[in-house]
Amino acid sequence: FPSHDRRTKRKKNLAREVEILSVAEAKKLLEVASRDEAAQFFVPYLVLGLFLGLRPNEASLLHWGKIDLDQGSIEIRKETSKVKDTRHIQINQVAKAWLKAFRPQKSAKVIPLSGYHHRVVWDRIRNLAGWRVWEPNKVINGSQIHLKEWPEDSLRHSYASYWLPIHNDRPRLAEHMGTSVGVIREYYRRPVPAQLAEKYWEILP
């Protein structure tokens, strides 16, 4: 059985307020990656998190062969899933539009990079979009530019937070995300206004 300290730590982690990206921040992240020829291949990774709620590890290990854009589904194999269970995710129209627009001609994996190079590109995109990842705050013309701190796991949290006001179906969201309804209730207690959520689901390439 887990110790009292471990149970307390887990309860605190579940009860914490999650941080999400604003609609403008999500757009900016996609715009930076889309316009940078050296980073365009990273757009599908962002889309899998922002619009389909995949975990970072699930997205980075996913093969294009498991993404069926014609049928509109993605298969997450238990080998790459945190919960060690295979699940199928329906691809919504926003995600489909982005994946069709930025699917490379030849690539087996969604992210065809090693862990280190993956992180270098990911850090570059976030930094250019206005977040401080590893670099110190910038000084331009003698003035310090304070960049935002990157919110942990915010792609996945944004997906869930903007999905719920539209669909209002926690069990279905839990199934999509490969987690429990209890976790969904704990993490996503503060509702996003429906009008704001609608704008999020209008972000198209």
C-alpha cells in the first residue's frame, strides 16, 4: 500500500489548478511552427496535444500508420500509452484540417527526431512564441523582456478545458484521453466560457 505521504502528494497534485493556453496563445504557437520551415514538421505534434488531447509521449511515439484521416480515427497502442491500454480516438474536423495540411510526404513517425533534437525544436518554438523555457529573459535595446513561464502539460490541459464546455460529457472525454472520470473531475473543475471554447475550435490552418 502507498504510504500516507505518497497518498497526500497524489491528492494535492490532483487538486491543483491546471494551466491552459489562451486562444491567442494556442494560435501563436501554431503560427510560429507553421511559418518556420525548420519547424513545420512539428505542427502535427502540437495538433495532437491541442486538439486531440494526447500525452506528450503518446504524440512523440505515434506513427502515421496509426492515423487514419479517411476514417477519422487514431489508434493509441498500449505500448505507448501511460495506462497500458489500447484506445481509439475520433479525429475532429479541426485536427483533421491541420494534420492534412502538415502531413509530410515521407515520414513514419509523427516526430522523426531523437529525444534531444525533439526537445531543441520544441524549446525553439515555445521561445519564439513568447515563453521562457531554458533561456533567461531577453534584453533588447537595454530593456529586459520578460517571457512567460511555460505551463506544464498545457497542450493536453487546453484540449480538455475547451472540449468540455462544447460537449459536457466527462465519461467520453476520459475515454478519449485514456484516464478516469475522477481525474477529469479533479483537474477540470473550472469551466471555460462556451463562447471562448467555440473560438478555440475555430483555429484552422
